[in-house]
Amino acid sequence: MKKPTAKIREEIARLQEQLKQAETRDAERIGRIALRAGIGEIEVEEADLLSAFEEVASQFRGGKKLGQGRKPETTPPNGAGEVAGQSAET
């Protein structure tokens, strides 16, 4: 049996509302994360920010991996030339 067009329109309206609610939840979640990361304090053009978000999204979708193309760090994070308790003089 075929659905009447009125039923189909009701279903479409209901699904559009569900989509709107899901997008709102996603936006709030991403917004909270961005604020925690300090994005709200940075003056950046929207196009540049969008481009950065697209790059991050592609990394998580299986595009290029995080850190790909980056050289491994050769100096310790403290910059003092010490590795695992050894000084640079040893």
C-alpha cells in the first residue's frame, strides 16, 4: 500500500526536526571543545578556521594521519638537552 503524500510530508517534517536537534547537539559539543582548547580567544578569519577544522576532520576520517610529514622531535621538551635524567654533559 502506498503512503499518502500528507503522511510522507509529516514524516519529512519530523525527520527535519530530528536533524535540526542533532545538528544543534553537535554544534554545542564541538563549540564546548573549541572553547576549552582556547579557540574563542584567538582572532582568526572564519575561512581559516573552517580550513583548519576541515583538516582535522580529514585526519579523523582516515585521511592523513596525525603527525604525518613531521620530523620526530630530537631535543627534549624541556629544551635543556637532558634525556631521561642524563645531562647533555654525560
